[in-house]
Amino acid sequence: MLTTGAIAGFNIIGKATPNDDGIIGHGAFRYKVNKTWGDLDPVKTPVLNCHEMVQDSKGRLVMIGDDVKNNILVYDQSGKLLDSWGTKYPGGHGLTLSPEGGEDFLFIADCGYYLGKDDKWHAQAGSIYKTTISGDLVFALGHPATIGVYKPGEKFQPTEIAVAPNGDFYVADGYGSDYIIQYDHSGRYIRHFGGHHNSNPDHNLNNAHGVAVDLRNPASPKLICTSRNDNAFKFFTLDGRYLETVKLPGAYVCRPVLDGENIYAGVCWSNFRDTGKMDGGRSGFVTILDKNNKVVSNPGGTPPVYKNGVLQSLFADGNIFYHGHDVCVDTDKNLYVCQWNAEKTYPVKLERV
């Protein structure tokens, strides 16, 4: 959907090119790039786009992509393939882990975009699915128009799902009509908000690519919603009341990923530091925010700079990533970066140093 100056080290399209010391990132969040961690035999286990990844309760790393030969790849932390499944999600995009009663479940968002036999991208209405960790279907939900939620002609192409502690889940319609739709644990509609036509423009979402439940303050849980074309995260209450906007100028961020007190996100597009342009769109990096929602590190990007409390524009710094689409944080605080439209490359591991 949607070259700078010479840098020492390897230089493979879709993979990472570290700085001279082999380390990327800033402050306490610095990483060594492992460019071959997730590589597999593309004939036996192909990928098209690596979209998202989560770590399950057994420590396994579960990735979703949109190649229907194997939508789901399951790795161990060494990069060994443990399992693969899924042939029914041509628009496989969003993947969320939901632990329930000692068992892991997955929510899958199929955004409806798929690569046809003519090698062109096509669009159809998307769907969301809840499955067991091994892929058995629990339930599926289709277009909200079927239950009278959407008006005729409103598109539904979901990109992400987040699950609250009470089992309610929130669907981000990021490639459709930019609503956040709240359902209860059984899939019954509760409400929706966001979209484009609110009287207060702060309530609007513009490419609502991701959504996450923020429990960093248990007494005041929030939703973090991506407004990617605004280079921002917008915060709402769990019942959809707008709270605040965190601006990330220059960073077309994907979903927010919570780990401890930090927010991590892949940046799918950005301008380059040296040129001030996207240079064909082969850009992006990872951004990390602290407990106060201040950017503290940008692996693959320029250091964060605040002037009078305002974050200055962020840029890609060298040919580090090729459309960073998602970040998974493992139990050792290593990162795994999934990339979109990166010439069929597998996830890149960033080893914490």
C-alpha cells in the first residue's frame, strides 16, 4: 500500500545496514543487527510481506504474512522454524495474542488486499478471525454493514485488533473507513469511533493502521490508535473518548507495541536525513517511546531531538530498513522487525546490547 552516503557493513535490499560499529539505536536502546536470523528456504516456506509478529506464552515467535502457502510462521528464538500453517488469509495483516484461561489465542486481521495471479494488488472486503494458537477457528466476523454498523459504501479493510483485560476487542479499520470498532468477548458489537467526519478533528483518524490497549497505568487504561498519515498516535479511553495526540513528525508509524513502560513501533515510511526525501519509499526505521510518551531511540533513524518540549522531525539514517511494519519484543528485550514490500525478506532480529 502503501541512497544516502556510504555506510560500512553489509548492504542487502530489505535487510539492515548497521553503522560503523555494527550497532544501531540511541541511549539505553541500542541493538546489533542480525540480518539472517529468520531466513528460510523460499521454495519450501515463502513469504510475500512479513506483516506482524508476537511471542506466545511458550516463548515462540509467531509471524503473519500474506503468502497463502503459509500465512503463519512459528520460530524459536534462535530463528529455527517450528511450525507453519494458514492458507486462507490472502490479506493476512494483523496478528494479536490473547491469553485466556491459561491458553493462547490469536486474532487475525485480513485486510482484504491480495496479490492476484496477474501480479497486481486487488481489494476485497476484509475479515477478522479468532483462532487457537495452532490455527483452529473460534469465530470469524465480516463486514460491519451486515449488522447495520456501517453505512452503504463504507469500506471495511481491517488492519489490527487489540484485546482488553475484560475480553472486549477493538478492530482498527485502517485501510477501510478508519474507525475503531469495539466488540465484546463473543463478537457482539458495542460501539465504534474515529473515522473522518467528527466535529472535533482531534477525534478523526487518518489511516488507523494500529490499535493497542495501554495498561501502563492500571488505574487508567487507554487505547493507543495509530493515525499514520498524521504521523501520530492518538489516545482514547476504552469507551472511545479522545484524550490526547502524541505527534511523531516524519514517522509514518504502524501499530504501537507495549512492553513494560515503553511503546515500540515500526516506521513504514520516512524521509532520509541526507536528502530530506523518501527516495522512492525504501525507508523507515524503529521508534521507541518512554513512559511519558517521549521518543528515546530510533534504531535505523536519527536521534530524537526535542526543542522547547517539541519533537523535531525524524528521518531514516542510511539504508537500514525497507518499510518497517511491526516490532516484536521478546523476553530478553531483543526486537524482531517485520517489513512490508521488502522483496520477500524474512524478519530481521535486533539483539539488545
